Amino acid sequence: MTAKAAAAGPGGAAGPAGLRTAAGAATLAGMLGWLLLGDLGIAMRDRAALPSGLELLRVAGATDTATSLLLSTVPALLSMFVVPLVGWRSDRHTSRRGRRRPFLMVAAPVGCAALIGLAFSPALGAAADAMLGDWSPGARACRLAAFGLFWTVFDCAALCALSLFTGLVNDVVPFGWLGRFYALFRIVGLGAGIAFHSWIFALTDHHLTAILVGTGAVFGACILAMCLAVREPPAPAPATQAARGRVLPAGFTTPPILWAIAMFVCASITFNPFNTFYQFFAHASAVPKATLGMLTAAGYAVSIGSAFAIGWLVDRCGAMRISAIVMALYCAVAALGALFVDDAASFQAVYLCHVIVSGAWWTAAASMPMALFPRERFLQFNAAKDFVVVTGAILLGLVQGPVLDLSGHDYRLTLGCGAVFSALCLACMARLRALHPSLHPSSTRTT
């Protein structure tokens, strides 16, 4: 039996009937293993490339405004056009390799090459400064320009890969198992984060180039290996929607879809400011890099321990309900942090809570797009959501850096922003449930 047969969903080898046989379960487990390998590659963006890139900017002496622009705003501005276009093309693509894998097999080497270029961006910036001579804007500006170029290319490739991977999972994984599958995916990503922050992060002081090159190699190799091993099913027909539990109307501008998109936007803005500046916040709070790495690893370990339980609760109770509980808890954490963080000890406590609770949100909410958007045009709807999310990130990136510079680097404002937008996210979720009572978990779960 092939992985393609296992991905047939309800009624196929990997559906409820297929899983009752040892062969069906073994095939599903094999497919899951390859998907987990691909997820490991995609996890490199957040778990290794992003903290390494932040360190590269800190060493280069980038301001908060420059960091926000180079790391968030400029890549987001480009990806908001690239990712939806790739998603639209992928939904309509037909080939012997399927709808998603051909695009993933392009994104993987592009992202790998961009990270390798990022690793050598300080040297390339210095070379550009020497070549330009009197025309050069300065060595620091050249280094930052090289960083911006390679990071933008990598971020676009990584975000495209993430979108395509989400579409692949939606196509091949039985709906009633998505919560537990994403729990396992979270465990893989968090495990990579633990390894990086426990053993590698402290080495960025002296081996940053080698770390970025290695991160690029893992990113490209894992995604390519997954693409070669996983077989995709044929494009789904509209009639399969009921089996997947889709409950929202299919129009882009219907009120439930708009409230769902607003919910995802608020969730993204909730975590973005603190995640962008947490290393600067830690440095300002006199928290050593080794301590920050160990706190991150400890938070990831707690998230690993709770991930499968959260995934099981999502499959039993629904992603919306569990996500709302987690977001309410984060609102309290962010509000307390904004009010009371004033030294190293208080920062460490709030940071650990942030890692654990935000991680629980990403585990709980991971399968929510699959429950809300139609399967045959899933990447189009998901890309539309991502387009608006990225637009919000761009606007936030234009504001957050200057505000922090003008405030004298008061990084507690990042937590205040998280508290406000977590409350707005909860309001959007409540409105969505009011508009669509059918979002009760029993209506969005294959039994």
C-alpha cells in the first residue's frame, strides 16, 4: 500500500476504516514520519534562522527601526504578493507529482541558498563597501543591505514552503486526526528549538556563519526528502467537503470568513512584537544569553509535554474552544508582564510563560484553517488570510520600531500590545461563534 492510498481520507486507507487494519496504520505512520521530516526543515525558520538573524543584526548595531524593517516589514511586503500567487497556482496545478510538491521542490533550494548568502552577508557587505569606495553609504549600511536582501529571499521561500506544507497536510491527513498530527509537528519543531537554544545558541558569538550555513542545509534537505517520499492524492472534488467538516460559507467576503480572518490577524499581532524584540528585551534586562537559551529550552520542553494532550483536546472538543481558553490565558500573562516586568527575574518569569502559552496557542489553533476553509480551494482561502495577516504585520512593523526608539527602548510595550490584541482576538472568536453556531466541535470533527 502506498502513501497516496493512505492519504485518501475518509473511506480511503487512511480513513477511519483504513486505520483499523495494521497495513493502513503502518502506511499512515510512514507518511507521518516523512511529513515530520519536512516539518523539521520548515521549523528551521523560527527555531534557528530567526534567532540567528536577530543576533546578526544585534552585532551589526542595527536600531530597533532597522531591525523591524529588515526582519519583518520588507520581507512581509514581498511575501504578501508571492505567497498568495504560489497558493493560487498550487490549487490549480496538476502534474504527476501532485499540487504541492513541485512548488516545495523549488522553495527548498532557494531558501537554502538564501540562508547561506545570509551567513556571508557581513563579508559581502564589507566587499561591497570596498568596491563602491567614495560612493559607498558606509560599511554598516552595506552589511545591513546584504542582510536585508538575503533574509527577504529566505523569508519568502520559507513562508511559501510553510503555506504549501499546510496545503499538503490538509490534502493527505484525515481530518479527525489533524489536532494530534499538529501536536506531533509541534513536538518536532519544539525539539529542534530545544536543541538549538541548549547547545547552539550560545555558540553564535563565535560560529554564527557556520550555524546559518547548517540551518540552510537542514531546511533544504528535509523538505526535498519529504517531497520525494510523500505521494499526493488527486485534487479533491467539492463533494468531499462534508467529510472534511467545512462549515463556513465559501465566499471570500461573507461575514464569517471576514471575522475568521480578523481572528487570525489579531492572533498574529498578539505575538509578533515580543517575538521580534525578545532578545533585545532580555539584553536590556541584563539576562545572559545562556540563561535566555535555557529558559527557551525549558519552555519548549513544557510545550512538548503538553502538545499531544492539547492535540487530543482539539480533536475531541474543537480547535475554536481550546484556542479561546489558551488566548484568554495569554491575555492575562501579557497584561501582567506589561505592568510588572522591571528586572531580570520578572523578565525571566514572563518570558517563560510567554513561550509556554504562545506555544499552546499554535498547537491548538494549527488545524483551525482546515476546519474553516473549503478543501478544494484551501490554499486560496488560506493565502487570502495570510495576505491580510501579512498586511497587519507590515503596518505593525512600520510602527513598532519607531515607537520603541522614541520610548527609549521600553520593551514592555511589546507585551502591552500583546494584551490588547489577544483581547481583540477573543472578541473576534466570540463573534464568529455567534454568527455560526455550527462551529460546535461536533460539527467540525470527523468521527
